Amino acid sequence: MSIPSLGTGIETAHEYLRFNMGLVCILVFVFYEKEFWSNKLLTMIAGISPEAAPHFFLKEYEDFDDGKKILDEFLCNLR
């Protein structure tokens, strides 16, 4: 279970700003359970495009097995 937090927003903004300031990028992988929150994903997070932050990866999963598969694929692609 996950809970929205100010810290997550700050970390996401930090990665976004580093890239736009020409600093070394920080790899960020965010994944969330589909329809877990009634108000959906935060607009600040959902609005980050690959062009604006190429080191930011956002994925949605259906259930535990789907989340595990997505995470496994992401980690395998890092090699």
C-alpha cells in the first residue's frame, strides 16, 4: 500500500530540476496501482513527460503480479 507524501513530490521535483539545470540526472522509477486512489495520480507526477525528464519512468500496474513483472522488466533493462 502506498500513501501520497510531500517527500515524494520533493524528490520528483529535485530530479526534474536537476535535468533542466544541466546537472547529473537521477534515475527515478515511479509505479502505482491503477485506481487505488479515487482522485487518481497527482497531476504534478502525471504531467511529467519523457521529454521534460528522460530519467523519470512512470508505470501503472493492475495487481501485485503485474507490479512485480513491471519492476523486473525495468531492472533488467538497466543492465
